[in-house]
Amino acid sequence: MISFVVVLGLLALSSGLGSLVDRRFLGLIGHRTGPLIGYGFLTIVSDGFKLCAKNPWGSYFNLLLGFLALGLETIPLAFMPYCLEPGLGFLALLGMSSSVILLSSSLFRGYSPLGRSRVRILLFLGEGIFSFILFSLALIMAEDSLFMMEQDSLVFFTFYAFPGLGCSYFLLCLGERHPWDIPESESDLGGGFGVIYGGINFLWFAVLEYRWLIHWISFCFLMKWAVLGHTINLFILRGLLPRYSFQALFKMLWKNLPWFILSWAFFVLFELNREDCFPAFIRAFLFFPFGWRAFPVAFQGSWLFQMLFPWQSFFL
């Protein structure tokens, strides 16, 4: 606990120092006219740190590169026993409930149609997709036949079944937006939210934004800080890429996403049949709706399930 508090304080200090090399500060000195002109390596590191700190599973670009290259995402094995922690489930519920409330709200007064659509899309992609990832990983981890390889303390999870997640994070990354950045990075939208919701309701935006930072620090602590070695790609690539239009990216993705999912689905069926793990994949989703009593039956021969759930005989 003491080491966790010390690391938390050091990361908070690093975050404060990183803000000194933010683009707003450097904008007072030189204008940004290109990827590396008037921008500087320090701002690249600052952007990379902030994006990594707000993503609980790693970084946007690591997820993107892993998804496009091999369909894999790296998560240390030491994190698995903590996936059933009640607090994690509560945060997932909080993320989904807040998305439903804000998406169903019609109190976006004073916004242009473009502003309303952008806010609602960001809330859905951020909080909704995050909750779905938690649920999906819990199912995937129960069957070891869906694991591709194992190296030291890292286990590579397949993202074959969830192509929409990769596209969503790709959109968020290139759009240079994060759902709970509204209060600080979008002054016009943040001001509108402050007027509409006001007081303690608007305070939830600040709490939910820093929740991602707390997630990241907690996961790094549980993962023995192994995941920090996978973030160097983000530091470089994120600073080299120029800005993109969020609306143009979403329009482009909306036209191509259905065809991408369809083609990816055929590829997944081929790969799962070739690896002889398609029956186990189907069995997981067939047994799950019937409750926890039937769930261990589907995976009672899995060494990973027996390791993670030694009490499985209690349910049988």
C-alpha cells in the first residue's frame, strides 16, 4: 500500500510537469505548422503520457496496432485474478449507466447539431465500449483455447470476435478526442454542460475523467508495471500524426465499417475452424445465458478455468 501511494504521488507529479510542455504552453512560443516544426519531442511525450493515462488497458495505438497486425492485445497474467473484483464491475456499470443517461438526454440546449452529435458519439464510444470490453474479456479469459500464445508473464488475448472495438478506438485516437475531456479541452461544449447540468452534476465529468487515470495507475500496479514497456510506440506515433477531422473520420468509418465487420467475420470463422476452437467459442455463448451453474460445465476441462476458479466444483 505504501509503494502504491508513493507511485501515485510520483505519477501525479509527472502529470503536472507534463502539462508544462503541453501544446497550449508551447503555442505561446511557436506555432505548430507541421508534425515536428515548432512542436518538439517533449510535447510528443506529453501527449503520449496523457493518452496512456486515460486508457485503462494500454494505449490507443497499441490496441490499434495489435488489432490490425495480429488481432491480439497484451495483458499480463498477473491481472487475471483481479478481473472479478466487485469494484471493477461497479465501474463498468457506472460507465454504461452514465452513457445511457447522457445519450438519452435531450437537454443539449444551445448546441449546434454538430456539437450534439459529437458529444453523444464520444460518450458512447468511450464509456459504452469500455464496459463492453470488460464483459468481453471476462468471457474470453474463461477458455484457454482462445489464447494464441504465452510468453513469460504476458498472455495475448484474441480480439477476433470484436472488430468494432478496434475501429472505435481508432476513431477516438485519430479524432484526438476523449469522452471525458469535455470540461477541459472543449471550452464551448464544457461551458454548455456546466450551464445545463450545473453544480454537482457537472462535477461528475471531472470525476469520470480522472477515473481513467486511477484505472491506469491501479492496473500498472497490479501488472507489476510490465505494461509500461508497450507504450513507447504511442509516444512517437501520436506526435508524428497530424490532426484529423473527427466528423470526416466518423463519416468515412460509417461507410466502411459494415463491410469490414462482414469480411472480418468470415476470416474469424475460418481461423477458429482451423484452430479447432470454434466449438468451444460457440459453447461459451450458448452456456452463458443459462447462469453460472452451466458456465463451469462448458469449461470444466480448461486448465485456466481450474486455476482461476478453483471453487468451480461448488457450482457443479
